[in-house]
Amino acid sequence: MRVMVLVKATEDSEAGTLPSAELLEAMGRFNEELAKAGILLAGEGLKPSSLGKRVAFDGAARTVRDGPFPATDELVAGFWLWQVEDMEEALAWVRRCPNPMPGPSEIEIRPLYEMADFGEAMTPDLAAQEAALRQPVAGG
């Protein structure tokens, strides 16, 4: 199963406070362990929401809002994409993770939808289209 592991934002991350050399080293070691275990598919840190934009959809209308966005504890400061056996394995890895922030922080684990989850709505044509779209990404 694939999971998205979301590092929640904090006041420090939203202020643009960069991690210390010690934290970067600890996270680098953790990422190496994930890679060696064949779990790590992707992972990145995100810049503060003050540098982002949100697009709200309502029918055909689009409204763009500039950051920063409220509710810091609901924002994402970084992510990993992991391939794990089950949620318990993902949880075990998160428990081993260095604290990603200088102070209190939170990590959320969310399973990704897989094609089989869509049942009959995922027709053979749609499955082929999805596979073709993912091919360049996987090979690049």
C-alpha cells in the first residue's frame, strides 16, 4: 500500500525558519534508512504558505488567494510518499522519525487510493489511460 506521510506545519515552519544542521543530518539518515528499506518513493519539504496560492473552485469560477493561509496547524510543511505493507508498518517508521520541527510537531499518515479501490467505475479504458499517464513519471 502507498501512504502519504504529512509533516504538519508549525509557527516555525510558517515563519520560514530553516532546520538546523543537526536536524538535516538526522533526517538525512532517516531518509537513507527508508530508501535502503525500499519504502521511500518521494519526499520533500515545502516552503511557507506565505509563498503559496490557493485556488477555490465553484462551478466554472476560479478564485485565487495568496498566502499566508490561516490555521497553521492544518497546513503541511513537508511530505513523504512511502510504499509499505500496511498502516502498521507506516506507523512503525513514523515512530522512528526524528522530530521534524524544533519544538512540538505532528505527522499524519494517509493511505492513497489505488485503482482497485474504484471498483467498477475504473473501466479497462480508464485503467489503461491511468497506466499510460504514470509511465513517463515512473520512467523519468
